[in-house]
Amino acid sequence: MSQSEHASSDGGGASAVRGAGPAFAYVTTLFFAWGFATSLIDPLIAAVKKVFDLNNTEAFLTASAWFIAYGVASLPAASVLAKLGYSRAIIAALAVMVAGCLIVPMATAADWYPGVLIALFVIASGVTLLQVAANPLVAELGSRKTSHFRLVLSQAFNSLGTTIGPWLGSHVLLTGGVFAAGAVVTVATRGQSLRSIDLAFLAMAVFFALIAAFIFSARKKINAAAPSATEGAVSPLKALSSPWAIFGAVAIFIYVGSEVSIGGMMTNYLNSPEALNAPIETAGKLVALYWGGAMIGRFIGSAVLTKVRAGVVLVICTIAAAILCAVVTQMTGPTAAYAALSIGLFNSIMFPTIFTLTLERSSAPTSATSGLLVFGIIGGALLPLLAAQIGDRAGSLGPAFIVPLIGYVCLTVFAIACIRSKPREGLVGATASPH
């Protein structure tokens, strides 16, 4: 729905247009928050692997617990959004995330790894609601022509969070205790490492609480600028009637599964002799380069997408990422390691571009399509397990990059299909919905 259409269909439309800029800035802080939280999974995988004496597949259950929440919570989250509205849904999501963080110290006090998985599931359920609300909201806070630009720019701040998260997380989670130089795994060293996990999640709880207070203080501006909630009565399952919504959800499934597979393997891969043989803390901090590449790519991409068709940019990035994955599977040493780290640069624009390309083509209401797309993030729970099993069987993680390699080839097919199709004209919704 255009800005003029908002103004004509909603008495507060004119003020909503004037408030769109500040509201966009407030909502963009949320992208940073969930990026920071999600990226902590990467050093956490390496931490729990040693602290709880797990193999790769068992350690990757941390990623599965996190991303399976998207499959469970995404469709109900769309209904919650319709009932609560944008600002209240966002605050509720942050409250759930705080509660999940507080479960972690209870789980580590009991020395119970499944408890950590439960906590991650709860936190990710809150992140799911946050994404269902924030992604379409950013797309709507301005003109349709610049929706790609706004969402990619917001995702750039998400990448800022994912860049800072692994560096700080590695500093807290992968030092001292069982990770100290020459340390052996004893009750005392395990206890010290478990307390480090507690510290990381308690700090996150405080962070999320502060963000919630910030959004609460800005709720009136967000509500004034938000699009009219005309889709409240529409079931999220409505998206299943649109082939493009389903196609987009499959693409999100593949992309997130590929990205999480790479990020989850990266610390242990860089730590291994087949790559850099770097100390575990150093390897964990180097993962920030992977996410930093995504951040740089999103800032660059937000500008490129104002000049070049989104589908064309997506094709270029998926092909480049596939080639880099092929290098990792066929080579070892620094060349393979830096190829793996470079994939983040080309991942940069994929999620937001797939999201908006799908919204433009889906015949289902925006909130329903968004819910189905976020459901696709469950790929982050499944494909990394497949990659981890390949790594366990091969005895090294290089061959496991075949999973994202195949994923990027599939995403190239999606991008070509988008180039060959046109965005929908007109409005679809409860009776009409923006795309």
C-alpha cells in the first residue's frame, strides 16, 4: 500500500507518513538485537562441545533448538501480531527472550545440557515473533519502490550485531576453564566454563530488557507510523494458497540452513589442522570476519539495490557463494579458510532480498506470507545437522560444505525465477493487502 493510499484509507495516514523515518530507526534496533543473540550460537557450539563432551552432531543441537522454534512459533506469531499490533507484539517478544535467558543459569546449575536447549528454544521463540513483526513493518515504513533498500539497510544493522556477537561471545565463552592453556576437563574447570555461559546469557537478558524499555518509550511513534492492521482476521495459513509464498519459504529454508551450517562449523573448522589450526578463542573471534563480511555486503547492497534489479543481484551472490563452498570442499589450509570466511560477503543480501521478492509476488496477505517465510527459517535447525553428520563421518568439516554448496545452487534457481517473473500489481489482503 502506498503512502497516499494509507493516508486515504486511514485518518492517521498523513501523520504516519511523517513519522515513518523515526519509526524505521527504532525498529532497526531490533535487527541488531536478534542478530547479536543469534550469532552467539556459533561460539556456543564450540563451548558446549567441550564442556559437555559432545560430538559435532550433538553440539549442533544448540542450533537446532534455536531454529526449530521458527517452525513451531512462526505461524502462531503471525496471529499474535494481528491481535496485539506491532509495538505490543515486539515488547512481548523481548519479554519472552529475557525469560529464556534466565533459564540458562538454572540449566547449567543442574549440569543439564537439555536445559540449555530448552532455554535456546524459548529465546528463539521470542526472536521469531520479533521477526514476524519487524520484517514486514520495515518493508511498509516508506514507499514500495524502496522496500528492498530499507530491509537490506536494517539487515545491515542485524549484521552489526552478528559481527559483534561472535567476538564478545568467544571472549566470554571460549576462555578460562576448560579452554585455558594446558587445562584439563575437571569439575573445577567445567564449573568455571559453565559460569561463563551463565554470564553471557544474563548479560543478554539485561540487554533485551533495555531494548524493551526503549521500544516501550517509542511505542506511540511506532504505532502512528505502522501500516493499518487490516489483516487481523486473516489466518497465517492463507499463505499456503500462494505458490510464490511457498516457493519463497523453501528458499528461506535453504538459505538459512546453508548460512547456519557455515557459521556453526566455522569456529571448529578454523581451529582444525585442515584450515588454520588456530587456538579455539582466536578461531571463534575470526568468525566475526564471516559476519562482518555480511555487514559490509548489506551496506553496499542497500545502495546497489537502488540501481540494479534485486533478482540480478541475488543471482550474482548465490553463484559466488556456491563457488566459494566448492573451494572449501576441494582445498585445505589458508586458501580454504579464507574462502569460507568470504562467503559471508555474498550471503549479505540474500535473506532480505528473498523476503521482499516473495512479498512482491505472493498473492496472500502480507502478514500471512511473512509468517510462512519466517517458518522457513526452520532450515537452520535441519540442514546444519546434516552438515555435522557429514563432518563426523568424514572426520573433518571441509566435506560438510557440500550442504551449503547445493543450497546456493538451489537459490540460484529461485533468483532466476524471480528475474523471469514480475511483481504483482494491485493489492491483496483481508480484502486488500500491500505487497
